Amino acid sequence: MARPKRINLPFTLYHVFSRTNTGGTAFFDSADREKFLSYLSKYATLFEFRVHAWCLMDTHFHLLLENSERPALSEFMKRLLTAYTVYFNRRHQRHGHLFQGRYKSLIVDKASHLLAVSRYIHLNPALTANPNDAETYEGSSLRYFIHGGEPPYLYTAETLSWFQGDRQKYAEYVREGLTQDVKLEILQQSFVGGKPFADRVRKRIGQLAIEGSRADKSRQVREERISEAELRKADAILKAVGKYKGIAPESIRNMRYAHGETGLARKAAAILMREHLPWAAEQIAHYLGLKGRSFFTHLIRKCNESGVIEILEHAGKIIK
């Protein structure tokens, strides 16, 4: 059966999950889990995602994510999984892919299935081990829903609003799942919800595909607004780097071959853009006048050069 095409829409709730490439362990201890969550926090902020729930099991993970007007799930997940894999391979002295090449993502009918997916994710430890593990498992966001103290990037308010903010009522709802069938209603390998919901999403996609339609025009306006804001941020980064090094931003950006101080400035600008913009490597390469992704990759590999580190420390303070 052919794999379903990714559906990338703004203001959409996703259940995202992935397993390790060979069935091995992805999270050996709390240090691994905390590192994954630190990257989750970082990229959720950068890409403007709300994190509604998570559960990190030994060999797989589940996330309940909601994007904003920027539909960038693919780049978000690419950044998250790449960053964690690099960390994991270094720490555990291994190489190669950690997670399966294609993570799975399901669009969730928020109105009717937000609670069900949240409970399903939080019950994962109980479904695979001791039923009592769900509420004490360190790799789950459930403890924050029950006891509070949630980190800034974990958005519990909407889920708890279904229980008038009563955390213990949510806990009772989750416990009820221990004696019920909590399998999700998955339709067409793409949706958590009923056929009417799937039909509405398909209709929405169809309207976006019609050139000149109201949906298409609205998308263009939104994309132009986002693009202009991101370009202003890129310009600010380039200006900050140029100001510190006393180099005109145009020289950093448009020189075909940049060496010496200009070369260091370009490397620093590429790294800062990677850190502060939700752009793919190709977008940054295009902005900097590079030939393509390979040139960008070459630049960011130079991030440990002393001259580059110096620029990052000073220019980074200006753009924050």
C-alpha cells in the first residue's frame, strides 16, 4: 500500500510518532530524555508550535503538536530528529540513523479527539509495562497535567479546559482508559477522527489548490506576511554580523567566494540564521548567494573556528 502523502496545513493538530531504525533504544536515561525535550522546546518556539503532550518510550516517542499559521511540520521534525540523533550518536558512540526514515503523522480532529489522543499518549507506559507506571513515568508529560509545574512550551490549558481546569478530573479520565479500549480511530492512514472530518480536510486542501480561490488568496497573503517578517530577521542577522566585523552586509551576502574576515562573517551568519530562522538549508543558501545546500552544509561545519565563535557570541547578543 502506498504511503499517504503528508498533509501540511496551518492551524492543524498532529499526532506524530516514530520508532527507532532497528528496534534499539533511543532514550537510555533521564539525560537522553531531557536533551530530546530541550530540542523539542527549542524548535517548538522557533517554528511556533504548541506541544499538547508527549511520551518518550525506550524505542519510540509520541508527540501531540499544533502548528500556527506557518505549516512547517516537515522542517520542524527534521530539525528535531537531526539534532537529537547527532547528540545521541556522540554520547553513545554510534553512527547512522536513529529513527526510521519516515516519521508518521496523523491529523487530529481537535474538536472531538484532542482528549482521546492526549490520553492515548499518556497511557503508553501503562500499555507496554506496569499499569501503575503511567502517572510516575518520567518520560511523559502526564505528571505536569496532574501536578502542575509544566515547562513553558507544554500547553496544558486547552486540554484541562475540558475539565474546568481540574487536574484531578483529567487524571481520572486517564485512569479510566486503563479499563477501556483506547485505540485511536484512524482513517485512511492520515486522520484521527471520522469521515466527515477527513472530508472537510480534503475539501480544504482542494480549495487551496484552486488558483485564485479565496483560500488560495488568503494563503498567499499569509505566506507573504510571514516571508517579509523572516526576511527582516535575516537582514537583521546579516547587519549584526557586518556591524561587528566592520563589513558591509552586501559583501557578506553577495561575494561568490568569501575568504578571510568576510568568510568568517558568512559562516557566522549562516549559523545564526539556522538558529534563529525556521528556514530550510536551501533557503539560507539562496539568501546568502550560495550555490546550494552543499555549500551551506560546508559553512555550518566550520562553527568551531575561533573567529566564527567570536562573531556568534557578539552578534548573537544583538539579535536576541
